[in-house]
Amino acid sequence: MLPFNYSFAASKKPNSKVAGVQLGLTTYSYRTIPHNLDEVLEYVLKADVNALEMRLVLEEGLGIPQGPPRMRRGANLTDKEKEEHAEAVKAAREAQRQWRLSLPMQKYADVRKMYNKAGVDIHIAKFAPASWSDEELDYAYEAANVLGAYGITDEASVAACKRMGKFAEKHNSLAIYHTHGQFSEPGFDIDTMLGYSSANRLNLDVGHYYGSTGRHPNEIIEKYHDKIPMIHMKDKTGPNHPTMPNTSVPFGEGSTPISDILLLLKKTQWPIDVFIELEYKMEDPVKEVVKCMDYMRNILE
């Protein structure tokens, strides 16, 4: 149960749409603290947020079997230990597949009901299903539709863009691809990747874009605004920073042109969600989300 007065919170609906710009967040921002489905709802209500990208908390909150801990980078394992870990991963992967295919969609309907009752809409489900079986991809899009989400996000790759869009078309949804530093890589061709399906879209991470290229994100937003339903907002230093290049920092301490981006969306009223994704070191992400939301509200108001 929620450890606060839920009936009171539910009666005061959150509103993070400011001057026509829909602000929100990805639940990845809370990854360093406990964040089950009840806790996430508490956190977002504290931030007066009404739009979300839901990530691992969805399936974890509904009880998906957990896999073995990830191997530590650089761990000196024997061949036997590596084999045992690979077998454990394979077994967990199959257990998760079976769990997904047997999960009643009513479970997702209940999640939607709980969040919607409090005034929070789930815009995006990040299941990251590009490597899943066909049956699991169908499950992911069925769940997204039940949740009321307009699409599913996954990491941008040629393989993902070739595969996911067709399932999005089938389920009358969108396949939305999150970028890191790909725009700085020679040969990266976003036009070809988006062109694999009419349902393919770009989840532009403006912090990663600026941090890796040093270029203004508005150039991409203006060019692809009809292909960008959502952006991830973060503040980063540029690629040529003398001591900490391409580094996530608190809002207002980096060089990402946050104000320019928000004012462009305010002016054009393009229907692009702006979701906070916190990646810098912090003691209390709940408080940091509130600070970041206030930072953006002050620009737009």
C-alpha cells in the first residue's frame, strides 16, 4: 500500500503540462532507490507529474522471475563459472518468456486503473523487446495498449528498427528508438532506420545528442519533429569540456540548451513529450526530479 494519504493525493490531480508542453519523466530516474509500482506513483505525485515512461518497474512490479546477477566487468571467472552463468541466464530467460506469455492482461489494466485514478497517464512502456520472441513482442504491444501507452521504446539499432516497427503496425502503436551517442558516429543513418516501418519513431535524448556532438538539439527536433513523439531531457557538458566531457550534471550546471529546446516546443506546440531522465550522481532522486521539474516549469511559465 502507498505510505501516504492516497485518497487526498488522488483528489488533487497532478499537472505537468505547462504552456502546452507536456513534461514528465522516465521511471529510470528512480533506479537507485526502491521503486515498486506504489512507490513510483508516490514519487511522481510529489513532483506533480502526470505523464510517464514506465520501465523495468512494470514487469518487476508484476512479479517477473529475476535472472542471475550480472557478471562484474573484468571479473576473472573460470570457464566453468562462465558456463554456469550462461546456463543460469538461459534458464531465467525461458522462465521470463513463460511468465510473459501466461500473464493475464488484466494485471496491466489494474496498473492503468491505479495510475489513472491518481491522475497519471502512462504514455510509454519501455520493455526493450527487440531481442524477444515474436510471441513476447505481441505481449509487449498488447500490454502497452492496455496501459494506454502510445508506443514502446527500445534502444536504437538497425536490428531493432527492422523488427519492432512491423509489430507496432500490427498493434496500431509506435516503435520508438532511444539514442545515445549515435549521431556522432560516422555512417549513422537515422533516415534509413526510421524508414523500415511507418510506425518507427525517434526518442531523441537531447543530452546525449549535445554531449556527444556539441551541436544544438533543435536542429534535429526541427527536422524530425513529426517523427519525435518524445525526448529525454538531461543536462550534460559538451564533448570538448576540459575536465569532464559528455558528462551528466544537475539541470543548469551543464551546457545542454534546455531553455532553447523548451521554448521551441512552446512556440511551435509540436506534440512532443519532454521526459526527465536523471543520470548524474545524487542522494535523493525524488527531490532531484522535483528540482528538475521546477527548473523546466520556470522556463515555460
